[in-house]
Amino acid sequence: MLPLLYSEERKNKICIYVQNNHRASVHELCNEFDVSESTIRRDLKELEDEKLLRRTHGGAISLESVNFEPTVTEKADRFLEEKKAISKQAATLIREGDTILIDSGTTTLELIDEVKHFTSLTVVTNSVSHADLLKESPHIEVIVPGGRLRHETQALVGPLTDRALGLLNFDKAFIGTNGIDLNQGLTTPNLIESATKHKMIQQAKQAILLVDHSKFNKISFAKFGEIKDLNYCITDKVPESYKQAMEQLDVTLQLAKQQEDAE
């Protein structure tokens, strides 16, 4: 008999199984995870609600390939409250006078509202939309490296960006990811963007990953780092196996509380 999995762990494994096999039947998943048909159907319904797969008659199919990448607009409202909570927690690590890097992405976007409250800060960002939101904050010095604009992510990436980042050093780098996996590490769909993210981590005294629960056990095309490269991981929920791994790797895990949880 297979070891008993918590609901979130099982759903993560179902998602990976469907992604790796492109499709799976309810019967197949029942055998794979040693649970009832009603449990699998409930899990598939919840995963479809989270837009992680698509249910079919008798099973499910994968929505994504490893190089699938939704646009910023498509991702903007997904897990919005979780992203806000993650960013509030991330802001507690920032100190007046810091030089920080804020990566592109919809989770890091929420951090922009938090940094506006600081009175002495240097913010480097490769996101044109992030920089635009700081244009009315004269107390914050904003630095934008050059490079090629990716319209999908509103990010500046490529050799010019990487060269500019290589000339800078950051107290903290707040990084986003499309996937985090115990074996494959940190991944993103675009090869050029992965090189830029890797450079961000290299240039930071502290690398801080901002990631919502849907990204765990998810693998995209291009690897840009290992979990051990991180100093902090801030999320809303995390599988138990990752808690243990991060403790062993000396990565500080912080769980963000949403508004209703904090009351």
C-alpha cells in the first residue's frame, strides 16, 4: 500500500502525473494514488478550479507544456490575496537604506505597493510595469537595466540586462518563479529569462523567493537555480516535504498570513 498523502500533497502529485503523461483517467489515478474514485474526482475538480488541468469525461488532461507561459494579464488575478499576503511578509525583510532588486512577475508586483512606504530605498527592477508604478515615489531611487522587452512578462531580459545586473550588488533580491521542485529546483518557461533570473540571484547578498502554493512540484523548461541558492522562501502554503528539505538546506521558510487568518 502507498504511504498516506495529505490532500495538498496528493493534488500536487496528481498535477505532475497528468502533466508528465499529458492525460490520465480516473481509474488510472485511483490505482496510482490508492484512493477512491470520489476522492480523485474531487481532487480533479479542485485542480481544474485552480486552472492547473482540464477535466474530461473519465479523467483529465494537462493544460500546459513545460514551455507554456501565461501572460501577465492572464496571471494578474490568480491567487491575488495570497500574493498580497506574501508581499506584505516579504516587506518585513526590507530595511531603510537597502538596495533591493525586484524581479518581474505578478507576485513581485504586489511588493511594489509595500516598498512605497519606505523613505530611503534603491529599487532595481527589470520590469517596466514595476518601474512605472514607482515613478511618483521621489524618495525611492529606481534603476532599470536595459535589455530586450518580453511582452509576455513585461520584463527586460537578455545579454544587455545580464551585463548591467553584473555591475550591481543587492542587499536583497526578491525573485519569482514558474515552478519549484525538489529535484529540478527553480524553473521558468523562457531560456533567456532564466539566465537573467540566475544573474539576479548571483548578485544578491540574500535571495528571497516569493511563490504561491500552486508553483510547488511544478517544472518549467529552463532552470535558473537550486533551492539551496535561496536564503528565504516566502509562500502561503507549502507541502511538508519542502519544509523538511528547506530546513536541511538552511533556507528560511516563512508562511504569509492572509487577512482573514490574521484576524
